[in-house]
Amino acid sequence: MPTVDQLLPAAFTELHGECLALVLSRIVDYYGARLVSLAVFGSYARRQPRFDSDLDLLIVLRSGTGSRLSQRAQEFVTNVDQPCDGDLIEGARGVDA
């Protein structure tokens, strides 16, 4: 997997880079041994993201959860996405302080 520095064009802000690093590290930390593969695709993988680009991810987990796609999506939002939002808000406050 490319490093965060390889994924971000120089024009992006430091906070944007921190956001990407945080999301990727949260995925690795949260899923742990269940994580088989993590791929970034789309404009980030092509190294052509714009400020309004979304982050396209493919997360492959070991089977055995038995949960539906909607449950796995909610698990991601609750345990990866929302904590990142809180950390980023706190980080942004630190920038202004």
C-alpha cells in the first residue's frame, strides 16, 4: 500500500493529510487480524484527487462475521468513521489555538 505522502499531492493541507492517515490507521487498528487487504482506488490511487474528491476504499475482511452488508457498513461508520471525525475536530481546534 502506498504511504500517505505518496497519496497526497503537495497542494493539499496538512490537516487533509492527517485525515487520510487517521482513517487508514483506524481501519488497520480496528479490524486487526480480520483485515485481509486494504486498497485505495479511484482518484487517490491515480494520484489525481481534488479537494472535493471522496476516498474510495476496498476493505477485505476474513469471513465469519455472518453479518449483512448494512451491519458491516454501520460497524465501519461507528468504529472507524465517527471516531475520525471527532479526532479531526479536536485536531482542528488545536491548529487555531
